[in-house]
Amino acid sequence: MAAVNRLTQHLLLVLLGGVTLRVSLGQGHLAYVQAGFRPLLVAAGAVVLAVGVLGALRTRPGGPEHPGPRVAWLLLAPVAVLLVVAPGPLGSFTAQRQAAPVVAVEGDAPLGIGADDPGQSHRTMTLSGYAIRTQQSDTSPLEGRSIRLVGFLSPREDGGWYLTRIRIACCAADASAVRVVLDGEVEGVADQWVEVVGEHTPSLPHPSEGYPEPALVPVSMTPVDPPADGYED
């Protein structure tokens, strides 16, 4: 692999900065980082692009060469991935490896879930909000209520299904999965996004580890389009 000359170095920066701007100005960045990081990505892309353009303009043809390390060609790797592959948000493959027991909020005071959705007989909740409430000592706010959850299907060890969402604190590198067991007959495929309306049921033991897992008895399940931001807040 040839060494990278000065002009090529600057052109690589132009390419990297341009692709970063393209991703951050659209919806593509939501597959990698939280939405709030968009301004930082835009600023970083603009700076890298400007440095590359200014460097290329100042490079004189036929001037003295100062070859850079061959490893600089690796800058093409993330560019190629973003332009050719464009991976989407993390899904069931990650969920099977990043899941952990749900930890209940300390204290015995029941966590209310609020009124039903306007004009509906169910209450929409996040998966993490529902999961935390199922682990409280007092689950009375969930009793006799229809709950609406939205997520994607991921397989369970016993042959059943979870309704799943991925949470990130900063970026996809720190992803963790929130899973709710669908305690009933479910027909679907892994990574299919669905809306489930169901009823609370006591937690079920994990098939191999034994820790309690939040569960919901599905009453209806409807396929839905994946959201632009596939990660749960």
C-alpha cells in the first residue's frame, strides 16, 4: 500500500467531513448516536471538511512531498461503510447479547402510569417504564389496565418472543436491551416492529438464568413501520 501524499491526505479529510455532514444533516445519524448529538456531528463534519478544503487549496503542485503513514488509508473504511452498507439501528442480534435483569426503583411507593391515551382504553408506555413498574413490590397501578407497547420482536430461549427496544446513553457502543416477554401465542419474525396492546401479568423466570423478566399478555398485535429513531429514550 502506497504512502499517502499531502494532497491525498487533505482529500481524504474532505471526503470524511462531507460524509459526516451528509449523515448528520439527515436521519442516518440516529442509527449511531442520540438525536441530541446532531449539532456536535454537524460541527465536527464542517470543521473536518473545512480543514481538508483549505489544506488542498494550499498544497502546491510539484512542491516538496511529506508522505503520511499508510495507515491513513483506513480513513476510507468508515466512509465506505456509510456510503455502501449504511447499517440501521441495532436489533435482535444485539438484544440477545446485551440484555440484563431489570432493576426496580428503590422504595415501596407504587409508580403510577397515568390516564389512558385520549379516546383509547389503553395507556401507552415505554418498554423501560413498563419493565421497571413490573418489578416493584406494588404493581397495583398495572392491574386491570390495558398497556400499549411498541418495539421489535426478538426470540426467547424457550421458543417464545420478547418485545424489545434498545437504549443508548451516548452512542451505539453502549447499547443495552430492554425486553418484555410476550406471554401468549405470537406470530412474527425477528426484528419485525409491532404495536402490542395487552395486559400485565406477573414476571416470568428467565429460561436459563432464572431472574424475573417483565411480561405482558398480548391481546392484539399490529405490525408498524420502524421509527426514524429506533432507540428508546
